[in-house]
Amino acid sequence: MKRKTGDIPKIMVFRPDWSEFQNFSRYLEYMESRGAHRAGIAKVIPPPEWIPRRKSYYEEDIMNMVIPSPIC
């Protein structure tokens, strides 16, 4: 199906359960199969069992990381 010029794809929202969240790369494939890639962004609401990172992202190892080919 062709889109008209100016049509903006909707940003899709996904709510994986814990088992789906465990294999996130497989879940990304599912999201793309549903068309999430068309907007270039999607929202993923993690399951209640997920616990966010407790340590800061400003740890020494992360702050000194070198990215060999940055996008910009």
C-alpha cells in the first residue's frame, strides 16, 4: 500500500509481557512485522517485573567508552 506524500505513520506502542521482554531482539522483529519501523520510532512499555538499572550511567567504564563509528 502506497502512502501519500505528507502521510505521517503513527507511533506504535507495545506492551510486551515478561517472557517476550526476555528476548528483546525477537520482540523487535515482532514490532517490525507489525510496521513499527515505518515511523522510525516506537514506544515500549516494559512489564511490571522489569527493574530499571540501579547504578548510574555515569560509571567510569561507560563514560570512557569509545564508539569507533558514531552516527554523527
